[in-house]
Amino acid sequence: MDFGVYLVAEIFASIQGEGYHMGRSANFIRLANCNLNPPCQFCDTKIDKDKCECLEADIITSKLDKHCELCVITGGEPTCWNLIPLVESVRSRYPEMKIHLETNGTNSTNRYNFDWITCSPKPQNTWLIHGGCLYNELKYVIDDEIFENAILTIADKVPVYLQINAMDPINSLQRALELQKHIKGSRIGVQLHKYLKMR
């Protein structure tokens, strides 16, 4: 595989609807492929690979909105790809744009030069985080499977967001409120872009 070519599900401009940078203008580069099996039930990214495009890094970068503050590389699981050519392309074309990564934490990120990394551990991997995965915030989608101890072991290191599961918001909120009592400094989060009917 040419490491400068990526299978892209979509590229669009919106706002960051989750976590610490909620509300900031953002480009989203959504890459296909994920290393988790089965896929997350609450995943809001139903990727149809037949509709994805194989694009070179510079072509991807040319499709970004230059007015956005952020460029968020997400998936799928973006660390299934070699992201160095893509990151370098964005930095070269838009040096003022901050580059963020959203990852499930199963792969190393320490060779990449990201400005911010959101790690969202998943139950398929028993919420474990790869030792080489650097991150700035943790985001847990709250459902009945979440294990409190998985969060408590690392909750004091970075901001922790207890993300409401949009598929079952009432029960998810109640579970998040209970978890928040035991996780110091945690914040309950929603998907702002969905409430605003944005992508």
C-alpha cells in the first residue's frame, strides 16, 4: 500500500461537537477501516467502503476549509494508517491549523506530531490503552458495559468526558451521573453537533 494514499469515507467542515474543544470550527477527515471486531454498537460512523475514495494526502488537504481552526482526523480507526504524510501535508498547507486525532487507543501515537489527541477506549479491547498511545483527553461512551475501574485507574491524569450514548440518552445519563460521583473532575458530555443538527 502507498502510505501517502488513504481510503477516505468523507471530508467535511463543521464544529467539534465533543470534548474539551467543543464548539470550535473544524475540518473532519474520516478514514475508513477499524481494527475492532465487532464494531461498536454505538458507532455513529457507518462507513460504506464502496462509497469511499482512495485519495493522496495532498488531495485530501486541498479539500479542507481554510477558515476552520482545527483539522480532526478520525475514523474508523485512523491509526490503522500511516498518518505521517497526511499530517505533514496539512501542516505544510495550513501551518496555523491545529491537527487533532480521535483514536480508540489500541495503537501507538507517539511517532505523530498532533496538537491534541482524544482517546476513546472501547469494550472490545476491555478499555485498555496501548502503552505508546499518548493522549490529552479521555472520552468514554457510557452504556451498561462500562467498567468504573477502567476509568478510575487513569482519571487523574487528563480530562475525562463521560459521553452520553445518543442511542439511549436517558439511561446513559443516569449511568454517567452515578459514575461522576466516583471519578474526580470528570465531565458529562453530549454530541453538540447532533443537537444542532450538524454533521
